[in-house]
Amino acid sequence: MPRPKTRIQIRNSETILEAALDVFSAHGFRGATLDQIAEVAGLSKPNLLYYFPSKEAIHHALLTRLLATWLDPLRDMDAAGDPVAEVMGYVRRKLELSRDYPRESRLFAIEILQGAPRMREAIEGELKALVAQKAKVLQTWMDEGRIARLDPVHLVFSIWALTQHYADFDVQVRTVLGDGRDPYAEAGAFLETLYTRLLAP
Amino acid sequence: MPRPKTRIQIRNSETILEAALDVFSAHGFRGATLDQIAEVAGLSKPNLLYYFPSKEAIHHALLTRLLATWLDPLRDMDAAGDPVAEVMGYVRRKLELSRDYPRESRLFAIEILQGAPRMREAIEGELKALVAQKAKVLQTWMDEGRIARLDPVHLVFSIWALTQHYADFDVQVRTVLGDGRDPYAEAGAFLETLYTRLLAP
DNA sequence: GTCTATAAAACGATAGAC
DNA sequence: GTCTATCGTTTTATAGAC
């Protein structure tokens, strides 16, 4: 499927990527098998390879299309807005992403954990550049005394770590909290308190 | 090797576990192969299986022996000590663990990320119980007004997330920071600031 | 205890019928 | 476009010589 054109091609490509997300996010690249993906997708294995030339190609398509989504919340942090509200908004959007797209979070986590063998380019390029740009915005806000003076890059790391933890370590979080508690609702409140105190000038 | 006895048995078991840590932490259980582990260990594949009955057994031995180490810093948080100093000490010890044992951190991360299929028992038992016990200690300190009132369990989650991030996402952290910066030194300073502000009553 | 050789199953990918 | 059948390889694990 070099370029999906017909409706059925688009639909099947989507079905495959959806199934692949399930399997890759649960087992990593090498741990995932085409048999599993085919079964989840409800297609035969050769049919998978009719739409994508290889296992590698499916994984690559997944990562590429997800990177954009994953960086959107940071991209939306506006230099012209109110500093505290902008950072808080970023934290909130990132936590919502963890809540609504936990498989995507785990897919990225596994990839980076394993040394990012299939995503180095994106990290060294797009991701690094975006962080550098937003770090400057944060630095300006700090220099103006509108938020507390902190290392801006580690501030971004902290937001990634604290929000993605709830998706990536979901099993542990739910086990430790026990039944009847809503991890994401509680995390939202906790993180609002945390960043309110941390950012106060 | 049901029970290592002789010196050579102990030494080879250690060599195998050390090599297995390398490979499992980099590729996860299914992504790792006995061939790889054997090559890193400098032993033949059948020799590996002379010391451990199966791939599963090697992985299990690794996880079991590492869980204790991983929980030690939290275990050392002393109810009789100074609250702020105790939490700070926990953060520091946990960050040192990330710095000195990043492979162990990634091994646990991959396991939990994948739904903890080989560690559920430990999480539901030992880990959950320890967190519950220490959450009570934190709650007491909060009730006494000695640290700020927060959800104690999410406070523990935040320490896990913020410290383990530097080991688990090492590649990303180093790429974004760029050369010539020491992630762990900077993280130490950042986290001390963060928890100082967060915990102030 | 350690090796070579190999069994048995699973894996990514292809051939070719329809 | 989708299937069955299968190739060639890799993988876990075992057999048996030494």
C-alpha cells in the first residue's frame, strides 16, 4: 500500500495500525509478532504485508504519525499567554493525553527505553528543537519574574515524567491505589497543587 | 543449578544474570534471546540452560533479586526522623539508584509497562503493602502539620516518576540536554528545589 | 561442566491460486 | 485484494559425546 487511495485501502491500513498499536505498545518491536497483529486486526498475515512491506514499516508508520500528536500539547504553550496558566495548561493537556492515549504513551516509552533505535532522528531533530524553543520561552518568563527561576528543560522533563507515569505505569498505579479510585482525577488535582507551588515567583 | 554451591557455579550464575540484565533491560522479555545473553556472558547457550532451566527462570531470578534493592530507599524512610529531611533523603537515594543502576530501572519499567505479567504478585503484595505503610507515615506528618497536606500515595508516585525518568528515558534526556551537561547532578538540584517548595507546610 | 548437534516450534516474508 | 501453502530463518530447549 505505497499510497492508500481507495476507501477499502484506507480502512484496512487504519485497522492494521490500530491493531499494531495494541501489540507493539504491549510487547515492543521485537516482542511483537505479525501473527498477533494479524489476529487483532482480523486479517491474514499475508494481507498485512500487502498493505505494509514489512513489520518494520508498520512500526515506522505508527511512530511517525504519533510523534506529532505527542508534541502538540507543548507546541500549544503560548509565549504571549499568562505564564502560570500556560504551564498549567500544558500539564493538563499532557495528562489528558496520558489518560486518553495510554497505548501511544507506552509505545513511545518502550521505544525510548530501548534506546530509541527507530526514533533517534525525531528526538535529535524535531523534539530537541521544540524543547529548546519552549525552554527559551520559559527562561524569558523567569527573567521577567513571572514564574519561579528553575532549569527550564528539567521543568519540561518533570511534566513529561509526572504525566506519562500514569499511562506507562498504569498497572502499578491502579494496584497501589486500589479499586474505586480514579488515578487521573487525583493526578490532576495533585499536579495542579505541585506546579502551583513550584512556579510561584 | 537448583542451588548454586561450588564457587564456579556461583560465579557462572552471576555472570549469566549480569548478562541477562543487559539484554532483558534493553529488549524486554520476548525481545531478548538466549543467544544474545550467552554471547554477552561468554558462555554457550546449552551452558546457560545448565544453570537455569529456562529463559523464564533467568528473568524471574533477575526480577526477584532486584525488587528488594528497588524498594530499599523507601523502606529506609524513617517515621522517627525529620519529615522534610526523610522525604528529601528518599528522593536523593532513589535518584542515586537511577544513576547507579539504570539497567535495573529499565528492567522494571519494561516489565510494568507491559502489564507486569511476571511481577503482578510482587506489586500486589510487597510493593503495595510498603507504599500503604509509608503513606500512613506521610499522612501522620501531614496531620501534625510538619509537611504540606498532599495525597501521600501520589507524592510517592511523583518521586518514582521524577527519579526513574532519568534512567528510563536516558537517551532522550541526554539528547535534549546536549553534550557537556550532567543529567543527574542537575536533576538532584532541580528535585531538591521542587520538593522543598512542595513540602513546605 | 561444557561442548556440538539437533529437535520442534515460531517467526518474517513470499509464491501463486482465486 | 485476499487467501492457503510454504520457504528460509531464528528461537527455545534437549540429547548425548567428552
